[in-house]
Amino acid sequence: MRFVDSNIFLHAFLKPRRKLTQKELKVKEEAQAIVKRIEDGEKVVMSTAHLSEVVNIIETSLGLEKSLDFLAWVVTSDNIKVYSVGLSHYETALSLAKEYGISATTLLHTYL
């Protein structure tokens, strides 16, 4: 089972306000391909923190209905596991992030 980061969904779903570069277009297409695999049943995991981030950004960018549609899809999908992130996870991530100079949210992935 793979961890799917919030940026995958955001690259796949959000509509750009400007013309994308070739590199950005490739990232968007790859993200859409990953989402298609998830829609087709690929098993993935995400955290409640990442889920909330995606829902909030979709709501701001595409509206409440689209964000609720996304949330309903995640909640009802048997192949998407969502793990809770608690304060203890953030405490560990903070400590390691400072020690190794890595993003705390990136480190959360290793503790799910």
C-alpha cells in the first residue's frame, strides 16, 4: 500500500489560472494517472491531516460541492485508508524534522 500525498490530488483536480509549462503539465498528467489508478482500485493510505488539506483547498478553489464529493469518495472507498494523526505524531515529526532538516509533514508519512 502506498502513501498518497495531498499534492497528488491537488495537481490532478485543480484548474490552473495560467498556461502550464511542459514540466508542470507533465506533473499534472502524472497526478491524474495516479488518481485514475486509485479510482480503479489501487490501495493507498493518507492521513487525516492530508485529507483535511485537500478538502479545504478544493473547497476554496472549486467550491463546497466538489470538496464534499471528494470527501465522500475518500470516505466510501474501500481502497483508501485514512489514518489519524495525533499530537504525538507531530511531536515525533517535529523532533526529527529539526534534526534532519526535513519537513514535519513529510515525516508524518513514515509514522502512519
